[in-house]
Amino acid sequence: MSIVTKSIVNADAEARYLSPGELDRIKSFVLSGQRRLRIAQILTDNRERVVKQGGQKLFQQRPDVVSPGGNAYGEEMTATCLRDLDYYLRLVTYGIIAGDVTPIEEIGLVGVKEMYNALGTPISGVAEGIRCMKNVACSLLSGEDAAEVGFYFDYTLAAMQ
């Protein structure tokens, strides 16, 4: 839930107007909108690079994943792995745009551990792939923007622990 929605819901539940502090937080959120959209656009424009380089780094660090018997062994399974990484990058952009982790949580993380366990896919490999993408994505951005992006990647990673 965005800061705007949260503030309104809380104020309405108490039958009151928004407080000066709530209005200041909403103002800050609105003013940061341009920046959040710019960051999301950079990630969207570079999604193939982020996913490909993140995947390559994963496969270097975890050769077992692409070796015979690994979950990403073979062309089709490697493509499936990269598709999953792309999915998590997309979720991160949703969080950035919303300025909140709710889209990441509600769209993509509910039941993720159970799903990968049922598929026999080690969650540690998925998490490592996301970590690798985080590094690639952050390298495309300045310090403050990279920190913003890092927060949403870290949230995604924490949910997988």
C-alpha cells in the first residue's frame, strides 16, 4: 500500500483529516515520483543486460546449476531460469514505481518458497541469481539511485530466506 493510500486509510479510520506530518510524507512521495520513474525506466531499458549478465554471473558462481542434473541444465531450463530472473527484476521495478514493497509482496512473493521447493529448485540458487542481478542493476545507477534499487532487491532476497 502506498504512503498516500496508507495515510488516507489511517486518517479515515480515525475520522480525521491528514496530519501535517502525513501531508509532508505524501508531498515527499509525490516529489520523488520523477526519480522513481526514471530509475524504473533505466532498469526496463536495460532489462536484457541485467538479466543476461546476472544469469552469467550466477552460472559462474554456481556451475552446479547448469551442470547435468542442475535445475538450469540444458537450453530450455537455462531459458526458464533467465525468465524467472526477469520476473523478479520486473517486480523490483513495480516496487520502485510504487515507492513501496507491497506490489513485490502481493504479486510475486506469496508462496514462492513453497513453489520452488515443490519444483525441487534450490531457493539458494534463485536468491543468488537475484543478488547477481542486483549488482548489475546497481552498477547502472548513481549512489542514491543504486541504494533505492538495492532496497527492493534486498527485500525480495529477504523474503526468500
